[in-house]
Amino acid sequence: MNEASVMGTSRRRRPRAAVLLWAEVKESFAMAMAALAAHKLRSALTLLGVLVGVFSIIVVMTAVRVLQQNIETELSQLGSHTFQIRKWPAVHFGGPADFEKYWRRKNISYAHGRAVIDRATLAATVGLQRYLWSGEALSRYEKTPPNASLVGATPGAFPARNWVVAEGRSLTEADVDGSRDVCVLAAGLAKTLFPFGSALGERVKLDGLGYLVVGVLEAKGAALGSQQENFAVIPLTTGMNRYGRIWQSLDILVQATSQPAYDDTVEQVRGILRAVRKVEPGAEDDFEVFSNDSLIAQFKSFTLTVRIGVAVISSIALLAAGIGIMNIMLVSVTERTREIGIRRAVGAKRRNIMTQFIFEAIVLCQVGGIIGVALGVAGGNIAAYLLEVPPVIPVDWVLFGLLICSAVGVLFGTYPAVKAAHLDPIESLRYE
């Protein structure tokens, strides 16, 4: 036989081997599903452990991903190269001692903010803002539920917060200096209060006080949630006159001219604030400086501990489920000894028996895993519903969970499969 004929024979064998392998896989899968259907209660109790383990992983990872998306969405409203200065940290994970330290700090006053505005030569813009009130907004046409927000701000807050005016104008320094009764409405609030026309030049009542609408902000889109579009901005001095100047600290929003100038701008503003707040040399800052990236990094660092803890607990649950699957498979091997003997007698090889039982263990795990993934994604997205953000499907964790299920099936199904494959065919046929 020449070389060409040998190569032709090997090529014909390869497709035939692939066809046989595929047929064996299909047959093993069908037999595994039949075995599960024949023992519904036992199969349900067995896959329950896998379901719980996978569910606990997916529900936490989905919820964490939703929270991360929400935080990133909130932060995306800050302009580029922007950082914020507050009395309180944006995210606090410490105990009562840390809380007391922050509480004892002096408020960031209007004078402190004006000093930064006047002296921060490296900054492109500096804005001041303060949350003032939340409640019912009223126009001559409509009123809102009691969830509209009122923010006091200076003109520099608009570029720092990515507030783009679509109609009319933004606030001006003259509005702030004169403490005028004017406001700029977010797109959602303007649409609610004036559904049939423009809000410009109209008057609205916020907390029972009247304001003239001088501008409407550009819509951010539904992806950011309705709360992002449900606020009004008034001059900061107007808000301080009406809601008090002392009791609440201000936020300072600073936008650097470019990314290379960002660090220098931060240091300059820190120096100005330390000087005006009389912080002693060598003492730590009595205010917090944070940006988009620092907050996201802090959030990920905190949730890393949560994710590791959940992974450990879920691993224990999956380990217990795997041991349960192995025990059930051993019982199944004993019950089906005669069936194994018949299969061996009609020509089934040991690898066919092993494939059958390993597939059965994998199918058990995957059915539990798929149900656990579905419930976990649904449970985790309850947070998305509550926060009014788009639902999240953590594809990477879903694939990881299903891969772990397959690994558990192979690991804990191998010993029963080996035991089944090594049964003596003659003794198996005699088994009652």
C-alpha cells in the first residue's frame, strides 16, 4: 500500500471517529436526561445544593455590578478633569470614631469657596453647590410628586457638573451677587411642569417659594434614571438666604484645564483651603478631595472583600453539593448494576459507561446552575429596579458559574463513573 492510500484511509477514519464521538455524546446526554426524569424528587434535592451555591454568587455579583454602574453613572455627570471637595468623604466605611472626626470638622463656608474661586489660577472653572430641599414642585399647569430636588449653585458648577443649557441661559454672577429669585430646570422637571410648551419665562414654586425660569438643561437620557432629571438649580446665595448659611457645608467643584494640569490644580486648591481654614503644617487635611476615578477605585476595593467572602461561602455550598452528587451517583450505580451489565454484554466499552455517568453528573450540576443563574440575575437586578438604572447581566460571572458547575460535575462524578465502568459484566447481569 502506497503512502497516498494510507493518507486517504486516515482521512476517512477521522470523520468517522468524529461521527461516533458525537453519537456517543448525544446518547449519553439523552440517557442522563432520562435518568433525571425518572427520579425527579431525588434529582431536585441533589441539584438544590448547586442551585444555592451558584445563586449566591450570581445574585451578589449582579447587585455589585448594578451598584458599580449606578456609581459610575452618578460620577459621569462630573465634567472631564474635575474633582470635588467636601467636608465628608463620599463613601464612609469606618466606625463611630471616624464619623466623629468628620463631624468635628469645620464646614466649608461660602468664604472658603470664594477664596478658591479667586485664587485658583490653574483651574478652568470653580463652582460651589449645596443641596437645599426635596419635595413637591408646582407650576400653573402641573405639580410633581414630592421628589423634586433643589440645588443652590454658582455659575462655575455648570461646566463642572456637565450641565449643558438647552434653552435660555445658565445662572450668572449677577444672579448670585443679587440673590435673585431665578432658576434653571433639569429637562425632566421642565417636561413634567410644562408638558405642552416651553418653561422659559414661566414661574414655578419650590417649597412654596416662587422662581422665574431662565433656562432648561439638556436631557441626559433615560439611562441615567428619572431622578437625574428631576431637579432645579437656583443661585447659591438665594438658597443660603432662605435655608440658612451656617448649618450645612458646601461642596467645591474644580475643573482643571487639562489632564496634565490636573495634579497641580489639586495641589494648588488643597494649599488654598489649608491656608484659609488654618490647618497647621504637618496636620492632615480637614476636608476630602475625590474624583471619579478615586471613588470608583474605593468602591471596587470595598466590594472586593464582599466578593471574596461570597466566593468562599459559595465554594463551601458547591463542595457540599458535589459530595451530595457523588453519593447520589453511587446509589444510582448500585441501582443500575444490571443495566450496566446488559450494556457491557451488548458491546459497550468502559469509556462508554464512564461517559454516561459523568454526563449525568454534569447535567445535574448544569440544570441546577442554570436555574441558580436565572434566579441570581433576577434577584440582583432588584437593586437596578430600586435605583432606576438599566438591568445588568454579568456575562463573565454567568459563564464562570456554569463552568464551575461543569467542573463540580466532572470532579464528583468521576469516582462513581469509574466504579460503574469497572463492574464485572457477568456479576452485573446476575445482580438482583
